[in-house]
Amino acid sequence: MTSTPGLRPITEADVPAVLALNHRFVDLLSPLDAERLLWLVGLADHADVVELDDRVVGFVLTMAPGSEYDSDNY
């Protein structure tokens, strides 16, 4: 039986898991380190992780219009 994924806010404890996911898919994303991730979390309109069976399996950061987000992928 498979659990249902859950969404919750990113915490500092999630940083290693989020960085590992980002690194795994860096060719589709942008390089990220802990300092940049925490800056983005503070800037984000929403900063959440997806959990499944008590494991972080995804993350999402959304930026509101007019934010100071500095990427071309806005």
C-alpha cells in the first residue's frame, strides 16, 4: 500500500534532502547550495517539500510577481 504524498513548508532540517534532489536533477534546474536555498526560501511566496513515507521526494519554490528573484527562469 502506497502512502499519499504530503506538502509542507521547507525547514532548515530539509536543506540536505532538497540540495540532494536539486543536485540529482541539476541539468534541469540551476546549481544550488545551502546559502542560496535559504535565501530563495526567504524570498519565495511558497517554499514547500513533498513528503512520501516520511521522505522528502520533491520541492517547490514559487516567486510572486515583482520579487527580487534574480534568475532568467522567472
